[in-house]
Amino acid sequence: MNFLTELREGLLISWSAILANKLRSVLTTLGIVIGIVTVTLMGTAIQGLNNSFMNSVSSIGADVLYVDRFGWFIDSVQEWMKAMKNPKITLDEADSVERQMKSGDDAGGGVMGEVAALQQQMKLAVAVAPVAQNDAPVKYKKRGTSEAPVLGTTEQFQFTSGVTLADGRFLSAAECEGGRPVCVLGSDLATNLFLGESPVGAVISANHRDFRVVGVLAKQGGFAESGGADNEIIVPITQFTRSFWANPDYEIQVKARSVAELDDAQEELRTVLRRHRHIAPGGDDNFSINRQDQFLDLFHKVAGTIEAVGLFITGLSLFVGGIGIMNIMFVSVAERTREIGVRKAIGAKNRTILLQFLIEAACICLIGGLIALMIAWPTTLMLKKVMPVVLSPGIVSLSLLVSAVTGVLSGFFPAWRAARMNPVDALRNE
């Protein structure tokens, strides 16, 4: 008898045994159902959070450096107190970085051009944008919000931030230099203010000053759905200092030529800033240069902790369910001792008996897995209204695989006991 024949026969016998004890089989699966529901929901939550976070972080360019007064992640009170003493980032520093980036290009040819190129410090940067932010009331006709994020920046922000436009255009260089009262709206803010009307060309009120809308950003989504880019208003930096905050703490965004050159671009930027701030050789930086990978590192640590806790809870649930499967399989082996003796007496091999009971345990667990998925699917649809969850084919496959493996592991010892029975002793069993 070949393996495929044994497998087919084992499936038929196992299925007959499960149907003959329907109630017991259903009750046995309850522990597995709880465990697989836990596995599935944990997987959907983690994958949904991963996808949402990656979508949001992708809007923070991987090839962009962010100069701030504070580091994004400060580990101790001492570091915080030290950062508090750092001077504010100024618009003059942003201008200095931009001049260093453009000096080699603007000098033209000849000896003077070669000298300027040698003096150029920011050779690996392609765009520089100062950014300042504050909250202000925004209103159009009778509709508005009491607080919307207002960003003051330049035309280079379109390149450093990677934003795309759904309608209209972005701020122009002339508008930014002249401080014109124009603005670009985030997707959700434009929708809420205009309710289907075209925003481009309309005049809105921000902090009780009039601004003409020249463009609308494409929806960014991700974690920004609760605020941020989809709800912000972008204005020229000089207009920002007039209308919203006269002396803000700026951030400088610097886009590198490529991700591969990001480390070198960071060193160039650090050199320019240290020189501008007259920091002596060997002295500590009094500014921070932040990068996207800092977010990724922190998120991976947090996600790893969540996954470890979820794995423990899931493992505990499956362990309890597995113990239940093992107990029932021992009972099943005891009830069918004479059947085992008859099968072995007419030539059934040990592996045939072993395979039969392993298949039965795996089938019971797979039934539990299918029931769990039928519970998890509508639960996921309900959770999707309040948090980002994704029930992907990969999670479904993983859940079914975990079900089958749990069945095989739980049923191994009962199956091994059945396979090792002496046929004579088994036939004597009453």
C-alpha cells in the first residue's frame, strides 16, 4: 500500500470518526477556535498598523534630512535639558544652506566658477526648504475649523516633502519671495470647507486674513487621516511670519540626490551648520539632524514588542486548545482499541495507524480554524471602522497552517500510542 493510498484511507476513516461523534468534535474545537481567532485578529491588527505606518512614513522622504532644534526621539531628561539650550533654527540658516547648495551652479564658467565650485559645501543636496508651523482658525463662508495646521514654507517644499497636487498648482518662487497671500490646502480641509465646490481661485480666511487658494494636495492618508497633511494649509514663509508667527522655530528640510548618498549629505549639512553657528572643532552640535529611518527603527522596536506579547497570548490559547485535542484523541484511541487490533492483524503498518490518527487530529483543528476564520472575518470588518486592520490571504493561510500544525503536534502522542499497540493485546480489549 503506497503513501497516497494510506493518506486517502486515513482521511476517509478520520472523517467517519468525526461524523460519528459530531458533538464531541465540535466541543473539542472550541479551544482551537479561540486560539485561531486570536492569531487571526492579532495578525490583521499588526499588518494593518504596519501598512498604515509605512504609508505615512513614506510621505517623509527616505532621502530627506530634517534640521530641528530638538531630536525627534530623546531618551533622557538630561538630553532634553541639553536640547532646550539649543538656539532656534533660523531662516538665515536655511538661506545659508541653500546658498551653499547653489553656489557652484550659479557661479558660471571660468576660474571664478571653479573657485566657487570648490567652496561649495552642499554638493549632494538638490532642494532646501525652511518650514514653520502653527495652528490657526480657517474659514470659508460659514464653514470652518477653529484649529488647522498652517505651514509656512517655500516653493522647494514640494520637492522635499514629496507632496502631489490633486488640483491647481503649488506656490511659486515669486509668491514666496514676495509673501503673496496665497495658499495650498490639504485634501480633507478643502473637502470640508468647499463641499464639492472647486477651491482653486476661491478666497478663504486664515487667522482673520484673506488667502487665495491656488492648489489642493492629493490625499495622503495613513496616520495623517486624523490630522496633519490632509488638514493643513500651506502659505509662503514670509506671509507666515507676518500673519501667524513673527519669530518661529524653523525646521530645515534638505533633499539629498539619492538615498545612497544620504550619509554623506548629512555630513555636508552638519559642516555647513557648524560653520554658520561658529561651533569650535570638537564642540557638540547645538542642533539635530533627523531622518526617516529613526521612525522606522522605533516602530520596529514597538512592533516587535507587540508581536512578542501577541505571540505569547496566542501560544497560550493554542496550548490550552492543544491539550483538549490531545485528551480527546487519547479517548478516541481507547474507544477504538479493538478496531486498531483488527487493522493491524490484517496487515496495517504502524505508520498507517499513526497517519490515521494524525489526520483525524489535524482535521478537527482545521475545522476549528475554518470556524475561527468565519468569526474573525466579520469581526475584522467591524474593527476596520475604528482602526486599520487587514485580513489578507497570507493571514488566512497562516491561520489554517497553524491549525493543522497544532492538530499534528497535539495528536502525535495519542497516535504514537495507537501505532505501537500490540495487535494481540488490542484484540483482547473489551
